[in-house]
Amino acid sequence: MLRGRVQHMLHCLLFMTFIFTFLVLAGAISLDDKEKRIIDPWEEYGIYGTITLYFLRLLTLLTIPQVLCNFAGLTFFNAFPGKIKLKGSPLLAPFICIRIVTRGDFPKLVRDNVTRNMNMCIDVGMENFMIEVVTDKSIGLPKHRRVREVVVPSEYKTKTGALFKSRALQYCLEDDVNILADTDWIVHLDEETLLTENSVRGILNFVFDGQHQFGQGLITYANENIVNWLTTLADSFRVADDMGKLRFQFYIFHKPLFSWKGSYVVTQVCAEKKVSFDNGLDGSVAEDCYFAMKAYMEGYTFNFVEGEMWEKSPFTLWDFMQQRKRWIQGILLVVHSQEIALKYKVFLAISCYSWVTLPLSTSNMLLAVLCPIPCPQFLDFTCGFIGAVNIYMYIFGVIKSFPIHRFGPLKFLLFVCGALATIPFNIIIENVAVIWGVLGKKHKFYIVNKEVKIPVTV
């Protein structure tokens, strides 16, 4: 624990130093009395040009809520908690169902991960648990007292016509399919998600506590064999997002102000049944987001689950872009849904529209050089702070994913440089995904490839 606190203090010192340095280099903080050249934008660019430039600059401010939450989450709470101590005996824990939803396209991957996750639970000392695989196509799981395979009938339809993953998740909750008691707990995983010892301990502590009906934890992507270094380093931002914004909203407010992810989700059965995944077409593309907003609206509370799980980043750039496109489309459907009151999704909407307007706000990087405009000191400082926090999140994601004690200082620095080098690539991919997502058909669910194919030599 002491080592973790020292690491956290060093991280905070690095964070503050990086922000200050960035603000100085960006000109938001001046260390001398040198006067800047003042441009009259009305004379230089005309009325319409000036209004456009200031409008684009102000669009950057849409990211303020999530940037502040990321900053607070990364500094207020220990980012390196170390090994988690159990609050009770695993033998006395409530019954836990680890539920994996799949189309059945990657049967070997699912079978292998079921075995690994079951062994991990047993190694931690869990006794009251089972692993349930819900699939559209039978994958032939070996018979085992702790494993249940549920095949969703092709003719099954929900009351509201929910599709894709929502349909499968709702099928599990039907009275003639569900075998869980209302007091049991469900841990939702994607088919490629792997449990770790710390995540199992974190889940046990969460259910022992029992104060909140929903929880979620950290997922990292740079574990074991890395298939695509570019997408993995780009996903270092998501690691920081979990440790920043996600932790802050759950620890402080216990509400999904900015939504949550669809994996490493812990729910109490009775609460999940009442909220339900039967949310029509608009709740079928980003089913996790819609479910979170609906649960928030119905008064349920959330908390952060300690410990990390492992996943892999998309294997190809095409899958990476398709993944982002589906997210933006699904979240847009939630934001525009008439079923969710505005007061519950206001922060989600602000976050979503900061993403949707990314092609416009990205132009500031070029326009700030080609068409500089005088701005109040506060606006320059705020824009600089936003840029510094977002860039540092890539660095923090590397710190969390590639610990220096495991890889050594040289490799660690290479990983940091690599993550920073992916920023332009990430910006381009995100911009294309946003434009495609806004203009394209939204009620589609793209499945990324999750199975590494081993080449066969003949």
C-alpha cells in the first residue's frame, strides 16, 4: 500500500508538471513580460470569419465536464492501490453468476476463457458461483456443474423488439430461463474478457458491501500477446478514462453521469430484472449505455469495483474504426431517446456532442496557427488545460498498462512515445468514425474479430 501511495504521489507530481509545461508552451501561461502581437479579427477575417473562428474555439469547452472528472479521478483517488484485501471469506459470499454473451462466432475463444475464468475463481477461493454462456449458436461447452450454456432460440422476440446483445441479455431474464434468485449477483463479461485475482477480490468485496446495485471496474488491454500495437497504445486513453472519469462519477456521485461500459459490469439480479434490457431498437446498439441511464432514472446507485480485468484491443484498424462508429451511433440513439428524461442524460449529451463535433473542434489545431484570434486569458488557460489533460491520459494509460518495474525504463519510454505517436492516428480514426456514424445507418451492431488465428504450416 505504501508503495502504491508513493507511486500515486509521483504520478500526481508528473501530472501537474506536465499540465504546467503544456500551458507554458501553448502560451496560456506567460513567464515573461513580452507583449503579444494583437490582431483585430474583425478587420483581419471579417464578420463571418471571426464568428466562425470563435465558435470553433468555444466548441472545445464541451469537453470540460469529462476533463474535470478525469482530472479529479486521476488525482483524488490512489491510482495504484496494489493487491486488494478481501473483506470476508469467499465461502460466505452470495451466489455469483459470471455471464458471457456471444453470437457463437468464436467457440474456441469462449471455451478457453471459460476454463481460465473458472480456474481463477477457484484459485481465489470462490465456492458459490457459476459461469453462464448465452449464445445465438451452440458452442458445445463441456458438461460441468459450474458451467451452463444457454442458446437463444432464433424465434425469440422481446416485447419491444430489442435486438443484438440486448435480446440475448433479456432472454436470460425470462422466468422460464432464469435460474438465479433475486439476491444473487451477475458479472457481465464480453467473450474475450479475462478475470484477474484482483478483479475477483474486488467483485467479492463489492457484493459483500451490498450497498449499491450496480458496479464496474477497470479494463486494461496490454496483457499477454499484443496483436496490434497501434490500437493497443491508442486504447491507453480508455484505461485512463476508467481510472479517471468512471471512478470519480461512481465514488463521488454513485451515478453513471457519463454512462459506463458493457463489460466488467456487476449487477444484482432483482435490480437488473426491474431495469431490463428490453428497450427497443434505440436501446439495442449501445445497450450498456441505455441500461445505465434507465437504472439511473429509476433511482439505483452505482459504485466502482476495485481490480482490473483483461481484454484485447481490436486486431485491425477497420475493426477499431467500426467499434468507435457503433459507440457513437448507439450513444446518439440514447441521447435522442424520448424514454430517458433530459436531466438524467445531460452530462452524457454534453459528452456525446463534444464527440460529434470533433471534426469541427479538431480544426482548431490548424486554425490556431493559420488564423490566430485574441482570446481572454481564462479561455486560453481552459483550452490549454483540456489539451494537457487529454494528452496526459495517454501517458497515464501507458504507466498503468506497462509498469516500469516489469519492462524497464527504456521500453517504458518507448511505450510512452508510441502512445503519444498514436494521437494523430486516433484523431483521424475518431473523425472518420464520427462522420460515418452520424451519416450512416444507426441500428446496426458490428462485431469485431476477437480470435487470434494461429497460422498452419503445411
